[in-house]
Amino acid sequence: MHDDGRYDDPRANRSANDHVSRETSYPGWSPDGSGSEQAANRPADSAARPVNAPSESRSAANRRNTTASARFEQAVPQQPTPDAVRDATVAPDAPTVPAEPEPVDPSYVSRETAEDDDPPLAMEAMRAVQILNPSGEVTMPRPERTRVMCVANQKGGVGKTTTTVNLAVALALHGNRVLVVDLDPQGNASTGLNVPHHTGVPDVYDCLINSLPLEEVAQPVEGIPNLWCVPATIDLAGAEIELVSVVARESRLSRAIEAYPGHFDYVFIDCPPSLGLLTVNALVAAQEVLIPIQCEYYALEGLNQLINNINLVRQHLNPRLEVSTILLTMYDRRTRLADAVEQDVRNHFGDKVLRSVIPRNVRVSEAPSYGQSVMTYDPGSRGATSYFEAAQEIAERGVKEPVGRNA
């Protein structure tokens, strides 16, 4: 046995030309090709082993090779032979026949699309048309008498102005005549309705201090039929000090609204985040109080004080006043706190809480920067849909329980 790259059979006296290389294991191999006839005449069971290997070792090697080839036959991709490639090639002159499309079953429905669901864009477009009501055919119920609603909460940032603007626009787009009185010196409601409220513009301050008629101050809202707004300027910030010495200071706004010659279905009064004389004027002028409550703990903390002040106004100044509507705003379904606040409010106020809840929606915050309400800025958004449902619910409640007020 020599380690020179060849295998010599010690049992036979072979010449140097009869050696078998280690790398060549198929039978009948020889350098001059003389072993081809031997391989042809050799039995089939010896075709996979060397001619000079012992019979037992050759059969064991054959079994191992067969097992290994069966195991890797599926893993190694088979390359096509040249004859197969040549047969599969189409002649350039042969006409190509296009494959006929498979017939589509009309009853087939994709798994991703439910049978009764519409695409999201189609649903959003349907909501936008429902909210904008371009034809004017769809109307919300109109109350028998004017409903004067005061939107109040001494807690700031709970959505008083946003609620006032969007409810007013939703009702006006569906056939109701609506007046918005901006009683907040910041003038945010005027900004949301795109009504000029810079210094020098007649505003609600002139009505309270100078007894200017309300019809000379109210401005129509551009693009929204049946909607008017009484703006507020920075002059209103000093109205509380000036009202201290005025006779019947608590009922100045009430007399101005009652003296208006026209008829409104709804009058929304946007109150400042305080419990001063401006808020007292709004509570005396109104019959209903709409309280927006942010779904957080701080909003609940000051609610008892607001209810106490409303009771004092009812006892001494306006016996018709009542808390008729509670609206939950800035609801975040991802937090347990929002659910806890909602349950507490519903357990305490019962049916006064609207079923509609206003979620946190960036479109609601973006709309005032364009001088619009969310109803016209993005009518297909979740915020617009929620305010529309809240306005519809308020309108339906007003028909079931008519509120006595000037016709």
C-alpha cells in the first residue's frame, strides 16, 4: 500500500498502467480506455464499486451511496440537459398563441374583504356627504321654541369652544337657524367660525356695556347658511369690572337676546373658563346648560363647584335653568382612566349624558388654524362624525322634551 495517489492490489501483479486513482471510483476506468468493454460485461450490482474492491466492502459502500443519493436527491435542483433545453426552445417562426384567461367566479369574495363591508375611502366619502348635506334635503328636527344653551365649565381646555362651534355648524348644515354668542375674551369661537374679531369690530362687549342691539353685532358665517356669530374682542376682558356698577348686571345678555327681532332655533353661548359675571350672564340668559367634560380626573374635580353655582343661579336669578346635556370629550380608548371617568359620569348624571363621545382626533385641533370647524375641514374624520352624532342626539332630545322659550 503506497500513499502516492493510487491503489495497488497486492493480490495481483499489475503493471503501472493498471492502477486505479482514488478520485476515480467508477468501474472499468483505465488511462487508455481499454476497460470500457469490461464495464459493459460486468454485472449491474458491481457497477457502483471499484473492480478491485472486496465484495463485502463494495456492497456496504453501495448501500451507503444509495442512501445518500436518495437523501440529497430532492435537495439538489436538477439541471436540465442540453437536449431538454433544445426541445423546449420555440422556433422563431412558430406563432405564439396567447393563453386564455381563466373564468372568474362572480360569487367569489376575497378573504381580506368581507361581503358586506365597503372600502374605507367609500365609507369616509359617505360620511362626508352625510355631514355636509350639500343638497339640503336632510334636516335635523327643529324645536318648537328657541333653545338657548350655555356651554359652561370653569375648567379650561375641556373643549367648550370646540363643542360650541361644531355643534352649531352641524345643526346649521341640516336646516336649523343657529346663533353663536362668543362670550370668551379670547375670541376662539370667532376664530373657529372665521368671523373678524379684531379691535374696532362691534362685538358682544358693546351689547353688554353700551346696550347696542344684538342684530347690529351679529355677523353671518361665510359658507354656512343659517349660522350667525356675535364675535368677542379683547375689549371684553374688562367687561366684568365695568359691569360691577351697572344696574341689573346679571341679565344684560338675556335682555339683548330676547330683543333680537329674528327667530333662532338654537342659541349657543360660549362661556369663559371662569365663574365671573360673564358666566353668570350666560347662565341667566340660558335655559339649558351643556357641560363638556374631559375624560380626566381634573375635569371631574371642579364639576361639583360648577353644579353648586348653577343651583345658586337657579334659586335666585333664573328658575328655568337646568343641566340638560353632558358631553364627554377627548376620550382616549387606550386608557383605563377614560373608561373610569365615563362610568362615573354616567352613573351620576344618568340620561343627561349623551351616548355620543368625542374622541381625541388631530383633525379637530387642526381645523381652527384654517378658520373652519372640523365639520367643513375634514367631514369624514372621526371627530366630525362624533360631533354630528352628538348634534343629532341633541336635536332629537329637544323634540321629545320641548323647552319653553320665546318664539
